[in-house]
Amino acid sequence: MIRLEELHIRLPDFSLDNVNLDIPAGEFFVLMGPTGSGKTLLLEAIAGLIKTSRGHVFIAGKEVTGLPPEKRDIGIVYQDQALFPHLTVAQNIFYGLRYHQIDSKKAREHIDGLVSLLDLKHLLNRLPVNLSGGEKQRVALARALAVQPGVLLLDEPLSALDPNFRDGVRTALKALHKNTGATFMMVSHDFTDALSLADRAAVINKGRIEQVGQVDDIFKRPVSTFSADFVGMKNIFKARFNGAHTALGDLEIKLDKPPGNGQGHIAIRPEDIELSKNNFREKPHNTYKGKVVGILDQGFTYEVHIQAGHTIFKSLVTKRDLFQLALQEGETIFIAFKASAVHSF
């Protein structure tokens, strides 16, 4: 449905370089990256709001690189919703129909379905100033989908919302995607969005695509140190490989299989590192004695830093586990993780 070929954009202080993406019809795709990585710029290039320097944009098999936004069969929703403040919810939703030749009866039936799906019926006569953040975002979604675009582009639709509203809008997005059949492409700096919504995803960094694939693959098998850090691997080390073993400083770590390259990196998710005050009776593949050198409160969880040899590992534990272990800085602790938890690249 969306295909980008060798896309380049040159700005005075930033550039997108050689972007290639292929997003099938009906897919929910998330483009992830930190602030300033080029996510919104790429979205606006697909929408026709930014001129490309080189390359091609295809939507539904048709090249649209030189077409204006209204000729591209897309809807776009920004994080600030951009609702017209002087129009009611109903007027905002119907606004785009004046620019599209859509049968009025079918349009009404379609919008009635959106209003029901997004639970907006009781809000139709309100002005945007009287809506919560989550309600505004649901109205923005209805307005973008009212003209029945083949593609919906979403620019950080959840980032400005309070956590209570965020879950509601995520649920609405899932329902919309399932019921409309449109292709959704969302940009986000939060990997949780991809985990909860996307079929596939891509990671972008400094204007370049680092990795594209199934969300689970990116989560478990990142291909670069940037991707590994972005998806929360936390434990990323330069290592020397010897068959199914790697030397990490003065530690030897077992892998579940030899890596494809002879030298590179390993990464371990913090939740895969177990902690115990006593040595493990049934020892996993990798078990080491260490010392607690840091405990960071992260709300519902704690990140515990353990130095084993010359290496500091980071483990993620619940509050309950932390209290049961009665951990304090300076204490001796044993850590363990399976060979299958070690990702090499």
C-alpha cells in the first residue's frame, strides 16, 4: 500500500537518506525513533507536505511523489489534534467531506459507524475546548477517517496524552484498524506503542532506517547497538566470540549457538537476568557472583545494577521481588541467565 524507494530529503540542518520501506495494504505499521530522528519528516513526505529531494513514493501501486496531499488518498492525525476550535465535534468530523465527492448517504452511514465505534455520540455538540485530551484525539481520528482514506498517518497520537487516556486511544486505534481495513502508519518514540498495536515496525536514527521487521523480532533480535538500546535491552556489550562462547572481560558467557560473525556485540534483556541471595541450585547456563552497585526506582519496577568481574549487568525486578530479596547496595548477589537469552549481533 505504501512503498518508498531510495527516498532522500535534504534540509539545511537535517537529511533523510536512502529510505526504503514497503508496507502492505491493511497493515498497522509503526515507525519508531527518538526525538529528532526524522519520523515526522518521513510521515510528511508520504503525505506530500514536504518536498522530496530524490526517490519515489507509491500509494496503492500509484506513484504520488509529485502529487499534492489531497490527491494521495490519505488522512493524517497529529499529536496536537489540530481541531477547529470554533466548530463542534460533529462539524469537525464532517468538515473534510466538502472537499471529497462522496455519496452523502454512504458518508453519513460511515461516519455514524465511526461515531459509535469511538464513543463520540454524547460529544457531538461540544466544542473542542470542552473535551479531554483522549476525547480530542478520538475526534481527530474520526475526522481523518470520515473521508474513507486508504491510508491513515498518525504522528505521535499518544505522546501528549495522560496515561489514563492513552490506553483508551490505543483501544480505539485497534478497533479502527480492525473495522476500517485502512493501512495505518504511526510514528512514535515509545516502543510500547509498537508492542501493543503494530504488525511490523521500523527503527529510524538520524534520518536512516536501522531495522525493519516483525515487532517481536526487533524486540528480541535487534541488529544494531542503537536498536538494542531503543527496545530496552540495557545490557549491551562488545564481546569476542569463540564458537558458542564469548569472552566478556574476565567472564566467559555461553550462547545457545555460535554467532554468524567472529566479533561483535551481545545483548541481554534486563528482565532475563535472575537474582538470588544464594547460588542457584539448578544452575542456568550462565551464573556469576557479583555485588549490588546500584538500585534505581522506576515506579512499578526497580533496575538493579550488579558488578560481576569487571562488567556491570542490569536486572529488572518487581517491587515485591526487591523486598523479598531485601537488596541493598554493597551486598553480594548471584545473577543467572540462560544461553538463549543472550542475543549476538
